[in-house]
Amino acid sequence: MEYNYKEAMKIENQLCFPLYAAARAVTSLYTPYLKEMNLTYTQYIVMLVLWEKDGVTVGDICKKLMLDNGTVSPLLKKMSTLGYLERNHSKDDERSVLIYLTEQGRALQEQAKDIPVKVGKCVKLSPEKAKQLYSLLYELLEEHDI
């Protein structure tokens, strides 16, 4: 069969589009809850990393969230201004910046604890399909080094 570029160029034939649209739809579900905490979605996922392990480098955060330094650094600066975290140069390597939660940043975890359940109730997938989707997305990320 010959390659039909007109067919291939239709939006409904693009894997990227449903991924993009679904990501936007799901992340928008977080907005009302995060607004109460004065956080954006990207700031929230930074907090998730720090709640899991405090005192990590900017590079560790970038790697864990699959984001570049140019995206993460301004976020961290803003979050520092909000009083959620502190940025300190490593004593071992002056070029390395370590990120630590403040008391206010730690307290946000208590405020955020119900967000995963609330958002999960809005996603109309069975637990089995949600788990399958999760696995497929991570498989896509791993196989394609995304």
C-alpha cells in the first residue's frame, strides 16, 4: 500500500493529538484544587517530588519530571518567593543547588492530600483501564527515551 500523506496528516490520525488533549483535560482537573493552594500544576508536581524526598538537586527534579532546567529554575524561584521552598548551594559543589521544603511547603502536603482521590473520581476510567493507560504511557516514555 502506498503512503497517503493526506490521510496521515489528518488530526484524527495523529497519536500526538489525543495525548495532548487528554493531558490538558486531566491537568485542568487539578486547577480548582491547586488554585486554593496558590500553585500551578507544574509547581504541584515539583512539590510531589519534594514531598517524596526533600533536599534534592535542581537536576534531580528536572530528571524526575522530564523537564529542562530552563523550565524548572523559574518555577523554583517563584516557589521560593511564595515561601514554599529554599534554594541552597551545595557545600560539596558550589554549582549544584539543593532544594529544601520550608515548614509552609511541608504544610501544603496536608492541604493537598485529597487531590489525587478527588481528581481520580473525575477521570471516567475503570481502575483496570487507568492502570493499563498508566503502563502504556510509561512504556511509550521508556521505549522512545522521551
